[in-house]
Amino acid sequence: MSMAPTHGTTPEARPAFEAVRFEDDTGELCLVDQTLLPGEVRTIRLVEAAQVREAIYELRVRGAPAIGIAAAYGAYLGARRSAARDTAGIEGDFAAACALLRAARPTAVNLGWALQRMERRFQAEKDRPQSELLAALRREADGIRAEDEEVCRRIGENGLALLGRGWGLLTHCNAGALATARYGTALAPIYLGQERGYGFRVFADETRPLLQGARLTAWELHAAGVDVTVICDNMAATVMSQHRVQAVLVGCDRVAANGDTANKIGTLGVAIIARHYGIPFYVHAPLSTIDAACPDGSAIPIEERPEAEVTERWYRQRMTPPGVRAYNPAFDVTPHGLISAIVTERGVIVPPFGEGIKATLA
Ligand code: MRU
């Protein structure tokens, strides 16, 4: 298939695959099904908003920016597939698609952000002929995707400036090319460093329960020739205590106005350990992930997912005794006091974050 990664060190270390793309010829949204990685690289082709919602909920596409992009195309498909003949009918189908997509996952603010952009575009263009309205929606979704690629490239440049040659870096979850239009957020400095001979050694937390670190981060970094070692989540303290890590790089799903940050479950523990060992903890955030309307971390909605993801998914047999409950919050909140800097496309924000975020958004 066309998106198979290349192996070994390449001058262009940036990933060759595209996690989310829209195919003009067929009118299909093409996603790399991330539930099958690393064993199989399969593209799924979606033509309806309900299919996009299913792909987002099941984590076939995941990562805050990528689900925003997928949702934007899902909204476009909702209007494009409408059988209605008049604008009011199309508007109803479009609104229903947006509502369906918005409810798919609650924590990453990019999902609602991207849909809001699509809704505004719809309102601005709805008096035009149907073909022009659809073309405008398609352009908006394409724009969200293209902007994300550029944003990630800039985050990579800004993040790399904080790192030194030969450093050991610890990552949690996957905030790479699979989670964005290209490059990633937290992995973007690593790709740029790889191209420029920085010789990073990356420790990827496996990230229970869904193993985004082991399955996805390790897959895409290894494919790009980066020196990557997977560790179980409970080994992070050991590798930090052994002076193998000089910085922790993570992405995020929502940053509150005071800098509190939601990211994959386990991030909080990593931040606490990094603080204990005096290791800088860098959060990588496109401005689309900053929610200025959210005062602090306590207001961030945290997704709770099915128990079966903890008790049996990814394993051939049940891992816990039948009848025993499992608790499965998908994200946690790292208080701003544990964060050394927030790396955005517009620069690096340092404490006090409240002021820095306000200035950066302005
Ligand atoms: O549940 P997931 O896999 O969607 O969680 C993803 C993360 O927590 C990422 O770190 C975050 O979305 C940033 S992706 C650039």
C-alpha cells in the first residue's frame, strides 16, 4: 500500500505516510486504521459522517489535531451526502453530522474547534448555490489540514531550540505524525533533530491501556530511523533516575487558560517524576488546543472509556478475574506548576502561563 513507511535513517526523517487525507477522485476520507498498527498498515475509506464518528470513537484515527481534521471532513461529508434539495434541508443534515461528530470524544478541544470552523463557514456561504457551498466547506476542511501541517513544523522548530545534541528524551502516548496532518507536535522536534544529526535517544512509554507509545510512537520513530526504546509505563522513574533522560516531551488534548493541561492518562505521573529528578517537562500545543474559555484543569471534561480496554484489549486472554471492575479514564490533568514550558507554533510560553497564554493568543 502507498503509505508503507521506509526503514533506516533517511535525510528526510519526516514520515512518508499521511494519517488523514481526502481523496478527490473518489470523494473518500482515507485514514490509516491505527487500531491495526504496528502489525498492519491498512487504509480505511469513509464516505459518511457516521463512519467518521465511529473511526474517531474507536481510535482508528486519534490524537487531538487528527481527530479535528477528520471531524472537519466528516462534517463536509454530512453536507455532501445530504439528499435534501434545498438549503434548509442540507443545513439540517450538516448540523446533525456536526452534532454526531462533536459527541464522539469529549477531551480534545480540537474536535469542537474544527467543527465550529466548519459551522461558521456553512453560515457564511449558505446562500450560495449548493455546489459552491460544498466547495467552500471542502476548502475549509482542506485549510484546517494544511494549517496543521505548517503549525506542527513550527512547533518542531520552536521545540528543537530547547533541546541539546545527544539528549535522551522521554515521550508518553503518541503525539506524532499519526496524531496530526504531518510531523506531530511533541515528535516534531525529534524528526527535525533526526534530520539535523542531533542523535536523540528516545524512550517511548508504552502507554497503557491502549499502547499508543508502544504501537504507534515506536512504529513511526523507528520507521524514520530514530533511536527509540519502548519502556513499560512503570519504568519511567527508573530511566529518569539513571540519568538517561534530559527532557520529557508530550503533546496535549486541551490546555486551560491557566496552563493546566490534559493529556493521555499517565502524563501526570510522568510530570511528577520529572519534577522530582529536575528534568524539564515540555508540553507541545498548537494554539487550536488552547481553550481560553476553560479557566483551569478542573473544568476539562475527562473521557471515560470501556473497562474492556483495561481488562482484555490487545491481549489474547482476559488479564483480570471475571467480575472485577476496571476504571478507565483516558486522560489526566497535569497542573501548570509541573510544566516547564508550553511549545506553540507562535513561540515558547514559560511561567506564569496565564499571562503567557493570553499574550500568545492575542
Ligand atoms: O486517546 P488518544 O490516543 O487520542 O490520546 C492522544 C493524546 O493524548 C495525545 O498526546 C494528544 O492528543 C496530542 S496529539 C498531537
